Amino acid sequence: MTLDEIKTRISHDLSRITSIPPESIGESTLFQKDLGLDSLSLLELVVDLEYAFGIKVPEEDLPGLQNVAAVAQYVHDRLSSKA
């Protein structure tokens, strides 16, 4: 799966959670500051990612996952290490 495909999936998940159109969610859009995600919404996103990509996101990794670009790179790295 390409980085762009991962970014698209993340944007669509965020759109579902926030009701903001995916095309309005940029790579550098901050989840909490720009989208107003609270801890429950962030957890929902993490669960979606774990299910969609078959990865586990440890709690200690969450502080570094602040925007679409960071999450997409994180997921891409995890998928690459599984291959």
C-alpha cells in the first residue's frame, strides 16, 4: 500500500469522525488544534487504523501522531516492517 493510499484512508476516517470533508483535511492539519479531536475521537481513529491496516499502535507512540502526514508515515513504516 502506498503512502498516498494510506493518507487517503486516514483522511476519510477523520472525515467520518469529524464530519469535515476529506478534501478539507490536509497532511499537516493538527488533529486536536485544527480538527478539535478529543481523546475519545483520537482513540477511535487509532482503533480504525489498527483494524484497517492490521497493525498495533502502542500508547507510547500516540504523542508523535499529530497529523495525517505523521500517521501515514507511521502506518507505512509498520506495514513495511511486516513485509
